Amino acid sequence: MLNSQSAAFAAAVWEVATRVGNNAPRIADEIMEAAFPLTCSQAREEGALRMLRTGIVSEVKRILRNRDDGSGQADFSEICAAFAPLVKDLRSKSYFVESAAEYVAIPDLIADPELLDDAR
């Protein structure tokens, strides 16, 4: 995929995520036909659409995990130095929140204590 196509795909992921949340399978289902019409058609013909979808879901997850818009706190340890030892083993940029049924980025968890408590 060319860089411009990658950027367009990532933009489509974030646009759909604003409507359906950070649910990678739902996002993939909404955009894969529009983003890759020929590939989907060929995969369907060859019986490989499920495998293609699996790869697209994986890429959507990567895009959702790696967003860095620089706004807000990006790390639990930025709260205060005393808190750093408690979170040193946390490496992920997002965590699954059962009540939201999606992965939520750390800055959003920090901003919403209820989500943070549920992620815990």
C-alpha cells in the first residue's frame, strides 16, 4: 500500500471510529469494501475474504493503538513520580474496557475515571 493510500485508510479508520467506537472488526466491516473493492472482489471469488478481513482487522487495531495526536497525557506515569512504580509494567497504549466493549487509549482513560476503573 502506498503511503498516500495508507494515510487515506487511516483517516477512514478514524472517521468510522468516531461513529462506531474503537471496535476494529466493526470498523473493518464498514470500510474494507470501499477501501479495497478489487481486492475484496478477488478474495471473495477465491474464497479468501475471511483471511483478508482478518488482516484488515489487524491493521485497524494497529492504527487505533498508534494514534499520537499529542493532546493530553499519554502515559500514566506523567501523573506524578510516586505513581510511576505502580504502572511501570503497563506498556500498552490502550486497554480493553468491558463496559465500552472496546479498547480505550490511555489519555481517554485518564480523562474518565469511570472508564479507568472499569479497565482496571
